[in-house]
Amino acid sequence: MIQYAVRRLLLAIPTLFGVTLLVFGMVRMLPGDPALTLAGAQATQEMVERLRQEMGLDEPVHIQYIRFVGDLVRGNLGKSLRTNHPVAAEVAQRFLPTLELSLASLLLAMAFGIAAGVVSAAKPYSVFDYTSMVAALVGLSAPVFWLGLMLMLLFSVRLGWFPAAGRGTLAHLILPSVTLAASSIALIARFTRSTMLEVLRHEYIATARAKGVREIWVVLRHALRNALIPIVTIIGLRFGALLSGAVLTETVFNWPGIGRLMVDSILARDYPVVQGAVIVVAGAFVFINLGVDLLYGIANPRIRYE
Amino acid sequence: MARKVLVAVVSLVFLGIAGLGQTPKLGGEMVIAFGTDPEALDPNRITSAPAGMVLTHIAETLILMDEQLKLQPLLATSWTVSEDGKTVVLNLRKGVKFHDGTPFDAAAVKANLDRFRTATFAFLLYPRVQTVDAVDEYTVRLNLDMPFAPLLSHLSHNFVAMLSPKQLAALPAGQFVMDPVGTGPFKFDKWVRGEYVRVVKNADYWGDKPYLDSVVFRIVPSDATRLVLLETGEVHAIMRVPPMDAPRVAKVRGVEVVNLPGVRTIYIGFNVTKYPFTDVRVRQAFNYAVDKEAIVKEILGGAGGASNAPIMPLIFGYTPQEPYKYDPEKARLLLKDAGIPKGYKVTFHHPTGRYVMDAAICEAIQAYLRDVGIELELVTMEWAAYLAFMNKPVAESTHLMYMLGWGTVTLDADYGLFSLLHSSQWVPVGSARSYYKNDTVDALLEAARTIADPGARKDLYARAMSLIWKDAPWLFLHYEGQINAQRTMAKGLVHHPREYILAHKAWIDR
């Protein structure tokens, strides 16, 4: 298993290298110019030219790329064109809040999603099943910014239970993580339900019941354990999506995360920050996928790593 | 007249919320929320109003432009401009120290001004100052290569604030100041990027000491979230309330909406080198075809005003022109005269989310022009792409009609007209994206830069603007108003036309 993990980590190197090439190229293919964007509509040519020089954008693109990768290998993500701050510091400062928010949402999503899915599958076509599946449909389809604002209006403006926006205490974390978790709860719930229903039809479940195992143990030990592999896959994918897809939640709740940093940097054409942020998120993705693959073995010992 | 009225309105706004007659309470932290993180806090690098607003609490300028747009002494106590307009002598305030204890003197001013001259963004000072002499400990002399009348208002701009020479000397090459050390009533404390900037009271301030212990500038990009934070009382004041939300916010208990004029003019430019805008009748017809008053009233919720000059009324040099009154019939006749067939198609490029209600306004213009037989094809562009598209030299330009705004932050007509309408300023050199050229206008704008007498300058601008108005290189739209909102407990906040909320003399009524 360790050998497998090491091999996977080595394979991540070309993947991330591909990411650098893609993001470097894509961000430069966007129309627009960082110097002009920073200088603004009221700038003179002289200002824009000076700025372009300061930013090192007067060099040929391939030289810029070689320099970027060279710095990257040495662990240097470069400097923001807009603020001149080291990109590594800026990305690190924004990655932690996003990680915090994503983990909180993931926990909520797993707890509520799996629970709702399991109960719905155990008692299919019951009132609980219908209610939770309709709620899941709503959770899936409600736009994040709308949901966020509604929660904010209810729990901050009307009831005054939680602060409306910003980051700091645990109370600040609740509304954004619920908002971000909503679609994942829904997805995991529906997915768990259908996988469980399928597993519950298997003969070994009938055998377990015939042996007189109590229904709760049939569901939890015999069915859920076997349904977990696809659920773990979905959860892993969701985690990646939460990490990179929190930008709307971050904007509504003024959460200083990496999604907002990325969008702001794209709008400002701040190439080094976009590159740095994408590489960090891509790296996180690779790790999460590896983690999920390793979890398979724990969830189901029949899986072997070769 | 209009200027007086507006200034009166502005003053009323300030008096109304200043809480005069009450005794200010000491202490506390005031929180002000706005939409974008400052790009830096270095006068050499900043271009945005939020950055200027934070910086002005920490670092001071030589000359102050107060909220009634009058020049007042600040770090300079008095100044004289020589007869030929080529020398400006500033007498400096004595006994002022930077936050790091460095004395403020002529050497400090010279260090700062010399730095601006080599800076990327010191466009405000840049044009004419050639050298700066420290005459004695508290006197500096600026030597210009030719007279530049707007210089004093330029020196009042927050982008030319004075920083400690000790800090500047210690700054590594290629770096910008992120933790400014100035002489202001507040000292820089902390900047968490994307979250907030915090400043704390400077107990050794040379002037009236601030009442507040600290001020936090919170960065909250979402309009809706800023409103909620104000309603819950988590912040004391917010900038840029969307026009459609203003009436509702005004009804929230403990909250008041503050309307004030801005200094940004919004216009639709025509590329006058391309058919059909080579014909002045077409340009005038477009001006007659659009009901600007209705746009301000219905789309902007009454914040701002319809343009009756290329600059807005608060700017020095403003003279109102005879408005192009909404008259679709006249527009149709002019278009017919110009031989424009019915249903003629024109492409119209515009940004979205940049100016207040920009896309909605462009759609309204589309409807107005359809009414006079012109089919506008709207092309909505993301800001950075739009800027690059719009910054082409005339030979490569492909735009016909475009929307842009211009903030005359120096509050002097020179900055509001020269870069936009003088023929030496066609992009990419300056910001003239209509490629307009009128030799008389050029001569008038040049002359108005170099004579010192305000009355004579105003005359020159009046003549230039009347020609520009008739030539109509733009569809003159409106100037933006600002809608801010604040808790009533926040007293003494100043809402400044430069798009600032200032807490220098603010206090919290708990």
C-alpha cells in the first residue's frame, strides 16, 4: 500500500506539470493586459508602459514560462503583479479559510447526507423518504447565493443568532458551511439512497435477515458497508468541488477564501496569483483522490493495491 | 448657480449627519465596509478610491481639499505661486512628526515629491514639476517647466500623501509600501488581505485628536452582504448602496441613507473617425434620441444628474450648456438629413458591473434608439478585455460606440477634459477614445492649463465646452451620484465626493 501511495505521488508530478502549462497558457490567452487593467481607463500610455516593464511582461512568453517553472521547482510561486506580494503567502493565507469551510461542509454533508440516504433506503416510499428526497431536490437546485442570502436574512437579520458575514469565531462558520453543504448533502443523500436500495436487494441481505440479524444491523453493517465504495468516491469528488467551488459562498458570506482570490485575480489578470492558486488547488485535488483510493481498502478489504 | 446649489446640498448632508450640538463620546471602533481590497497603500502605486480612502486616514497631503471642495492648509500652511506660474513655494507646518518619530520638514517633502517624479502612478504631479528644492527647514519650492494651473488641486489628492522618509529609504527596490507611516490622525495597524485594514488612533497627532480608538475598513464585495451587515449593526457605514435598495434601506430603523454627488461622468463615446459618426448630425441625433432625465430617475433612482456639460457641476471650470432635450422627432429628422436609412445597424460595446447599472442603461439606450430607427447591437464585455479592446490606436480601432466613465478626482476641469478631448491624447497616449479633434478646442484647453487667473481659466473652459457640446463626440449621459448608508449612531462621518467615507472626526453615540 505504501508502495502504491508513493507511485501515485510520483505520478502526480507530470499531472501538476501539465497543470502549470495549461494554466500558464490559458490565463494568457484571455484578452486583456495586466498592466492596462491595473492602470485603468484613466491611465496614460507612459504609466502603462512603465508598469508593463515593472511586471516583466515585456519579455517573450516562453522565457516567462521557463522562469515560472524554474521558480516553481524551487518552491517560489512568484509575486503578484497587482500587489507585489509573494504569491505563496497570498495563496496560503486564502487557502486555509477555504479548507476550513470545505471541511466543515464536508462533515455536514456526510453526516446529514448519509443519514438521510440510509433512512430513506431502509424505509423506502415512506413519508420520511419522500420528504427528505424532495428536500434534497430543493437543496440541489437552490442557487447558492440565494440560499446564502435567505439564511442570512433569517438567522442574522431576523433572529440575530449568527453573524451575517466574515470569518473569526465558530459562529461565523455555521451559515456559510450550511450553505456550501446544501447541494452536497442532497447529492450524497440521493446517491446513498439509491446505492443502498440496490445493495438491500442482494441475496446476502436476505440471508442475514433469515439468520435473524436485527434490521438495524442489517442496514448498517451488511448493507451500508457494501454501499460505501461508491459513496466514498462521491464524497471525495465533492470535497474537491467544495475546495474549488466555494467562490459564491465565499462572496456572499465575505469569506476570505481562495475562490474569491482566484476570481479577483482572473479579473485583474494577475497571472502569477491565478497560477499559484490553481496549482495549489490542483495539488489538493491530487491528494484527495489518492486519499479516496486508499480509503477504498479500508472500506472494503477485498480491494488490493498493485 | 448649479454648482452653488449642489455644494449647498452637500453641506447639508454633512451637517445633517455630523451630530452638531452633541458632545462627542471618546473611544470605540468604527467599522466601514466597501467593495474592493486596496491594491496597495503606497501613494506611488494606488489608483482606486478605496485605497485612497484608507490611506487618507494615515497619511496626509500638503494641501487639503475639504468636503466642500475648497483648498485648505494641511501639511503646508500657506503657498504662493509666482507671477509667471513656474514656481510654487509651500510653507510647511512646524512641529509635525511622522508616526515613527521622524520630523516632518522640507527634506521629507522633497524625498516624497522626488519619489513621485520617478513613480509609475504619480500622474497627478508628473506633468510639469521638474525639480523640488528644500529652501530651508520648513519651505519647499517646486520648479515647473511651464505653468500648470491645476497643480494645487493635484497636490490635494490623496494619492500624493506624505510618507516617512525613513520608511521610504528602507524600502527595498521594486517594493511598495503596505504599512504606510504618515502624519495622519490614525496609525496603520493591520491589513488582512481580502478581509480588512485596521488603523488605530494616533495619540500624538498634531491637530485635533480623533475621538475613535480605531477604525476598521472591511472589504465586502457583495452589495447584498454589505447591506445585511449594516442592518445587523456589524458595520457602521457602507459604500455603494444599489439604487433599487435605497428606499428599503432608508426605512430600516437606526439606519440612514446618504445621497451625495460623485465626480464621475458617464458618457457614450462615438468613434468620430468612422461612419456614421463622422457626421455631426448623427451624433446630435443620438443625443436627442435618449431621455437622460428618465434614465437618472428610473434606472439610477435619482442618484446623480443628467449631464449638461462634459464635466459635472462640482468641478472647477464647469459651465452648463443648453441640454439636448429628449426629442425623438428631431432625432429622426437629423438622421434623415444625414441619409441614415431606417433600421441602420450600429455596434455598441459596453462593460458590465463597472458603473452603476451600466448594462441596464445600455439596454435603455438601445430601446430609445430603436424608436428613432437605429438598431444597436449590444456587445457586453468583461472589464479587462474591454479595456484592451478600447485601447487601440485609431488605425486599428474597430469600436464605433462605447460606454465609459471618467472620475475627475482632481476636481479641476483640466483633468476632466484634456485627457479625453484634446487631440494629442488619442489612445493609447491618453484616454481620448473618440479620436475627436477640434483645433480651437485644443488651443483653448492648452491655454487654460497655463494661465493662473481662475476667472480667465473658467472662460476658456466655457468656450471649449460649448464647442465640444455642439460637436457632440459623445452622447452626454449623466454624472453618477453616490448612495452610502450608515447607522444613525455613527456621528461625524464625512461622505466625500471623491468616493470616500472619512472617520477623522467621527464618534460613536452609544
